[in-house]
Amino acid sequence: MNLELMVPLAERTAVLIVAALLFTRVRAFRSILNQRATRKENAIMVLIFSAISIFGTYNGIWYQDAIANSRVIGTVVAGLLAGPWVGLLTGLVAGIHRYFLGGFTDVACAISTVCEGVLAGLVYQYCRSRNREINWMIALFVGFIAEWMQMGIILLVATPYEQALELVKMISVPMSVVNAVGIAVLVIIIDLAKKEEDRIGALQAQVTMQVADKTLSYLRQGLNHESAKKVAEEILRTTRVAAVAITDTKTVLAHVGSGSSHHVAGQEITTKATREVLDTKQLLIAHNKEEIGCKQPACTLRSAILVPLLRQRETVGVLKLYQDRSRKLSAVDLELVRGLGNLISTQLELAELEKQSRLLADAEIKALHAQINPHFLFNALNTIVSFIRFRPEKARELLIHLSDYFRRNLHDSGGFVTLAEELEHIEAYLAIERARFGEKLKVVYDIEEGVDRSVVPGLILQPLVENAVKHGLLPKKEGGTVTIAARRLSKQVLELTVRDDGVGMDVNLPAAEQQQKDRKRRLSGIGLSNVKSRLQSIYGPPYGIVISSAIQQGTTCTIQLPMGVNVSAKSIYRR
């Protein structure tokens, strides 16, 4: 055993590990650390670790017509990271290279290099089948086994045997110790690179979610000067960039931060980098002022990341994050701008869908003489969209309620329905509102048995319930309860009540101010005054709505009607 080989071999192994460390900084290598690699990415892994293995061979020490080297490090780490196929191919490339270098151990070393890659790959499969991570202790153990396997193959294959035996006695301990430790260290380095990728991803996700939370409402109106400025300001506030700019396909919509003196919102796009992104639809990194293409000599912006904003696969603008002299672009900036670009593109897609929904709703509303409230339709569609990805069954249920709501709105049977049908209409509306506002909205039905078969004018209660929800409960921070009651006052009179414990109102307001509030409270195309006039036109002046209310105590709306004809009906409000 020649322990004098230990120090120079350790020095060369340290150089190899430094070279491998540089590979871990390569973006293509880091991007495949935390995901299942494609064939192309596996091929990149083979090339990288073959290069490390070949470097380990050249960096070795010639000793007794053989090479004491660190070739095994690249081959074993390839198998441990990517499996037997990558380990096998890396071993083949490095083994063939070693064979052509010659020496009496050339064949033995070529065979052992291939076997080492396969061995490490099998360990990878074993750990993966048991959901175990490859840590430095496993790597250290595999390194020792691989080196002693190489020594055994040299004794079996290399000739003359006496020379092979003498060689093994001299190099076995130094190589097994140094290379096993080298493999363990390299696995630790790669594990740290993985964790750094995780940290970057987590930071990018956190910032993206913060920006999403603040900008969603702005982008619902589409991409314009106002929404672009608010989004750019929020990104600048949340991130550590020098400036943020957003353009459409022709002009700068917003530029905030450094350079805003000459990168002015409203001017035509002048930078060549922006035009290139618009043309190619690809992310672009400008590493210096010349690549940005700004023609102002005094501009302090020195680098930028530009990402296209897409809607229906067409470029509608560009998001640009700039850095100045004080700070360089980082991996976090790159991942952040990717995430923000995808986020804004998705929000623009949703804004377009909402726009189309609004247009469709407006067309329907006009065609149906304002029977359908466009605000309710807009909010209902937004609510359903929010449930589609994470709770599709709930989204399906809400769609059924929405279609039921529309069907009953359009239903015309002489203007009269049973109270049960009116309550079903209300329940369809409330199901969607409960999905929107959750525990803030509670509903209580207090329906006297049998009265649900009474005939009442259609859309007589639903506007009152909507008024209670929208203007009574929702302005209240903790929400509240709306109670819907129906009872017989006598054989001839039916009393319907909608009561809430919301913010209430002042019923003693001057007439002009009360009319203004009534105009603001028009619901489903039918305001409170409309309901009152309908009741009076059907049943005569004695009938209508009696409203009692107190500030911070709630509002009660009471309707008294003559009892109608009873018919058979089922009620879902009893669920």
C-alpha cells in the first residue's frame, strides 16, 4: 500500500470536484435536477459526466504502467443521479476513452468503468423503488464498493497477474478512500444545487402569488395604460429590480423606476430588444446597454429580462424587468419574470373570457329586456371559473344552479308562479352567492307548511333577497343571516317576509335621497319600487311592501297578498 499516492491523488480529485462544481452552475444542468429528465436531458447528463470522467482520467497519476485516477467519480455520480442507462452510457464513453490510452490495465479499467456506472444506476433504482433519497452516506458506500470492484476486475483480467497484484496492493486504499470521499462530496454539492433550485422556485412562487393577489383586479379590465401602470408599480414594489416596463405591440404602456425620464408611457417602442421579443415570442436576456437598445447615453439601465405576454398564442405585449449598475440579474430574476409573464398572460386570457362573457350577457340582457342582472351573471361566472380547477364537482353544481336561475327568470306562465317555484328560484341565486361569500352568508327558511302551494307573482321575493344580501349583509364585515318567511295571517291573506341582520338603513331619509338609494339598489332588472308598483297594479293600492329598518340592526321587508289558488308543487328549500 502506497500512502504517498494519497495526497497527490486527493489534490487532483479536488480539482475534479471544482470542475464538477462549475457544471452545477450551468442552467441546463440545474434545470433537470428536480424533475424526470427527457431523453435529450439524459443525453446532456451523459455528456457532462463523461467529460468529468475523462477529465478524471487525464488528471490521474501514471504508476507502474497504469493510471491512479478519479475517473470513477463521474461514472458513479451519473448512475446515482440519473439511473442505470445514464450510468451505462457514461461508463462506455469513459471506458472506451481509457482503453485507447493503453497500459496493461486498459481492458480491465474499461470493463470496470462500465460496471461501476451500471452498479450506481442499480442503486439509484433500488432507492427510488423505496422512495429514498441518494445521500452522501449512500454515495460514500457505493464509491468504496465500485473501487474495490475495479480492483477485483484488474486482478481477474489484467496480465501479468503478479504485476496486477502489486499494482492493486499499491493503489487500492488511496483510490478507494479518495474517490469514495470525492463521490460523497460531489453528491453533497449537487444536493445543495437542488436545494438552491427549490429555494429559487419557492421565492419566485411567493413573489408571483403576491403580485397575483394585488394585480388580478387590475388586469380584469385588460391590458391598457392604467392596468399596466398599476401592475408595473406592484412588481417594482415587490421585487428588487431597478425598473419595470410593460408594452403592447406598438407603444410603451407603463415604465416605472429608473429610466422613466426617457422611457415614457405612451411613446412608440424604440428598443430593439422589445421588438425582437414581439417578433419571436421568446424570452430574451439583454446583458448590457447595447443589447437593450436604448439610445439615451445617460440611461442607467444595464441589463434586462424580457418576456412576451400572450393571449390565445398571440403576442399582445412585453413585460420587462431591468437592473442598473448597482445589481446584476440573478437566477431568481429569471425565474421570477418567467412566472410573472405566465401569470399576466393567464390573467389576460381570463380577462378576455370575462369580456366575452360580459358581451354575451349584455346581448342576452338586451334581448330579454333586462330580465337578467349583468352584475350577477359576471360574478357567477367568476365564481364558477374559480372552482373549475380545484373543485370541478362544485363548479358543475353551480352551473346547474345558474342555468336553473336563468330558466326560471325566462319562464313565463302569465306572470304567476307557486311560492315553491319562487323559493326554488331564490335558492338557485343563493347557492351561487354562498359559493362566493362562504360563511359570511347564512340563510334561514321559515315556511309554514302548505303555503308553498300558494300562487304569487313571479320575481316578487328574489329582488328583496338580493337586496338583503348585497346591501344588508355584505357591507357588514362578519356577514350575517337572511331569513325568508311565509305564513297565513288568515284564510284570505298570505304574509311574505325577507329579514336580514345587516347594516340597516335610515328609513326617514328625504324623498330625493331615498330615490337615489333606490336607483343604486336595482336588482335583477326589477327595483324595490318596481316590485311595489307590480303588487299594487295586480292587487290594488292596499297591497305593497312595508319596510322597517334600523342602522346596524337590519332590515325587514313584508309583503301581504291575497291567498291564491293552491296547486301541487315540490320544494327544494326544505333540504
